[in-house]
Amino acid sequence: MPPTDASADTGSVPVHTGPSGHPGDPGRRGPAEDIRDCEDTLDLRLPDELLAPLAGKTADTGERVPGLTHDRPGPLVSPVLLSLPGTLDLLDQVGTWGPVESPVGLFHLTPVHVERDLPIISGWMNDPAVAAFWQLAGSKAQTADHLRAQLTGDGRSVPCLGVLDGTPMSYWEIYRADLDPLARHYPARPHDTGVHLLVGDVADRGRGLGSALLRAVADLVLDHRPACARVVAEPDLHNTPSVAAFLNAGFRYAAEVDLPGKRAALMIRDRSLRHLM
């Protein structure tokens, strides 16, 4: 089972259902209409001009990518390349997005530093409710490998701590969904940006924090990534609290997708609808 938004629960909030009985908004469209609305879908790989300067210095480790269990799609760009003048930051400098006011307090996404943050993140991963979906229970080394695979990759995924009123209380992965293996399973658009969320402490779950913070982070993405028109997520369809959290955060239920290890609910927050949902 792949990492997912395991602990973004909202307590007793029910999952909304459309006419078909599936979770989603009442005006949920059919798959054919969803696909027609995504006709600009691309099977995106990092362009050759980004790979060429470091030919022979890329790494295809076959590590698990956040959100899926199959291998990364081809060579990855070295972080060295991303630091060269004129090269592309694939996620528009997540670390500089700064704090944002939310209904539950001042929230800040801060990129993970393994040595500093490993103890708290590993502790969360060993919570049985989290481990059931993320499958990273065990030694700190296992969690460290998961974090370093992103931090030493090409920048398409950034692991972050969520800090609320000065206290680390959640773990996030902000990733380029259009450059992720997920894009093989849905009609991806250029610059689609994905999120994974884990609310760490049991005391912070079930009281609406997940929904409030998902909305805040989706707004951060749309505010700081002008090329991104959609924020996407793929929680396990059976993880009802997580699906409910996304619905209450302004995401719409777009489709069901079969991913390696799970059947997922494809959740989308559209830039064009952000002030309506």
C-alpha cells in the first residue's frame, strides 16, 4: 500500500455522495467528461536539455516514489543541476513560501532536515493508524531512506514538516504530479501539483485540522505556483476520513483510479473554483 494522506481525518464529517452514490460533489461528472476537460494531458518527462549537462550523473534507483509503489519514470535530474544558474526549480521554492494564517492558527511548511526531523517523523510513521497506509513503520533508517530519496532526487518531491503556531504537528509531501508515476493513471495536466498529508499526533486528529490545513496548503500552492492550475491528491478510496478531509478542503472527487497497491480517489482542487468551494 503506498503512502497516502492517512491521518487527514475530520472526525465525524461524512463523505458527501453524488447521484451515483460515489463520494463527491452533487454535480459530479462522468469519466468521459472529466477526460474531455483534460485534453491537454501530457506524459511528461524531464526534458533532455535538463538532463544533458549532467549526462552520466543521474540516478535511477528504483526507490518508491511518494504516493505510488512502482519505480520512478526514468532518469532523475541531479540536485546539482537544479542549483545551476538558469535551471528550473520544479516546485517554485517551497521553502520560501512562508507562513500563512489559517482558521486553526499560523501555519508554515518547512522542508525537512533529516538529522533534525527524523525522530519526530519516524515516531509518527510507527503509529499503527499511520503505518497502515504509509508502510514506513520500523527503524529510523527506513524513514530516513524515504526522506533522502526525495531530498537527493531531482526536486520533483519536497518533504516538509507542517508547523502550527510554532509546533511541528504534521508531515507533508509536495510533489509534481505531472512528473510522477501517478500521471500514468489519470489525465495529468502540466504543472499539476500533488500533496500527501500525515497529521502526527492522535490528539490533533478528528477535529477538523486536516481539512483546514489541506485548504491552506492548496492555497499556498496556487499562490506560489502560477503555472499550476490544479492541486491533486490520491488517498486510498477506503480511507473515508481522508477523502472527507479533502472534500471539506475544497477538493472535488474527480474519479477512481487503480494504482499499485490501492484503489484511490482522485481529488482535485481547481484554481478556477478555489473561491467557490
